[in-house]
Amino acid sequence: MRITLNGEPYEAKGTNVAQLLDELKIAPGRVAVEVNLSIIKKTEYESCLLREGDTVEVVNFVGGG
């Protein structure tokens, strides 16, 4: 399905947030995910279904000092 991922068109194979992160090889522990301007709780990654045309933002947390 076609979505917008971090501002770019993307053809997603997965149907939910957890599958999308797996597809992108992103560990879910250190990211925040927003779908259509709503923050998705980590406990909802499996149940949050993606739909054609959704806008998804994935933000990685990186430590520094």
C-alpha cells in the first residue's frame, strides 16, 4: 500500500505499525511513531492498522552528550 513515510512516498508491505518497523529494520524500543498526526503507543503497534494514503512519521531517539 502507498503511504507517506517521513515526508516521502513509500510502498509499504506491512499492514500495521509493527510490521512497517520490521520491514524498515527499526527496533521499536527507541522510536516514536505518528500516524496521521496521532502518536501511537508502543503497546498499540500491532493493532494500529495502516491504510492507503496514511502519513507516517518515525523518529529515532539517539543519545549523545
